[in-house]
Amino acid sequence: MPDPSSSLATVALADGDAEPRQRFSEVLRGLAARPVPVISIGDVLNAFGDRAFGALMLLFAAPNMLPLPPGMSALLGAPLLFITAQLMLGRATLWMPRVIRERSISRDFFALLTAKLSPILHRAERFLQPRISMLLHPVPERIVGAACLLLAIILFLPIPFGNIPPAFAIAAFALGILERDGFATIIGWLATIGSVLILAAISSAIIAGIRAFLEQLWVLIG
């Protein structure tokens, strides 16, 4: 049975109003404060409930904007491929196979990530509000899912410093989905265009470098 302290269901008050949902940063702090040795993906999925798509996209994308040990971008990018593909397909709820739900990290590392991300999230959450809802209807949201799948693939590639732009774009889309903020979605689209242009520039530079190397090698052999 889910932990009542982490439930995001609205609670009816005596005067008939509803208690507002917790912000993403508040739920993260609640998870990080749990007296358990590890935090699993299933724990996060249960904590965010019907907001799991945006929450898990943000959780796996945002850390890639921070300095991380080598290989972490691939580790965090792999679940994003699974999540964004489902968003693109228009699933109403996020499904996770048991093998992914049971993947976990230590609570101490989770708390460290939460502490590093909290200042950024607090600043972002001050400006987020429901607006431009037409950009978050089912069809536009599926297009966002397709863009995020492409960004997740880029994030998964071992490109030096190439993980920050797509991570930022996915995080912006995720915040838009979480807070129903179309303006955040617009920022996500602009960041997506920037990510693709950066990838194209890097790819062109790599191809040009390989070509120059082969030409020099051919001259030396000749």
C-alpha cells in the first residue's frame, strides 16, 4: 500500500476545497528523507502517481546537466528511451517492467542529487503555472514524446559534453508536462532545435577530422 506521506492525491478539506498537489521538489525531498537504504524507480513511480511521465523524465534528465561520473549519462539515458517511447505512443499511464521498477540507487546518493537539483528546481517552480494548454493536448504531447525520444537517443550517445543540451530540453518538456505549462514546452522545443544543431556541428567536425586523418595517412603511405 502506498505511503500516505508521499501520496499526491488531493485531499478534501472541511470547507470543500482541495489541498494543492506537492511540487516536484517537495516530493523529491520526501523520498530522500525516507529511512530506507535505497530508493527504487518503483518508489518514484508510486510517489508521483498520475504525473509519473513528467516526473521520471525530469528525474533521469536533470542530473545530466550536472557533473557526473563517466558512464552515468548512459545509465540515466536508458530508462528515458523506455519512458519517452510510451509518451510518444500516447499511453495514458506509464508502465514499467519489474526489472526496471526494481532498479535502485542508494538513498544517500539520491539525497545528494536532490540537494544539488533543489536550488535549480525552486527557481524554475516559481515561474511555472498552467498556461498555453493547447500545447499539452494529447496530440501535441505525443509529438513532444517523439522529440524526447530523439533527445534521449542523443543523450545515450557517448558524445563529450553532448549530454547537457538534450538533458535541458527533456527537463523543460518534463516540467511543462508536470505543471501543464505550455511556456516550458516552448523552451523545450527551442532547446531541442539547439541540441540537434549542436549534434550536427559535432558530427560534421568528427567526420571532417576523420577525413583529414585518412587523407594524411594516404599521403604518408603513398
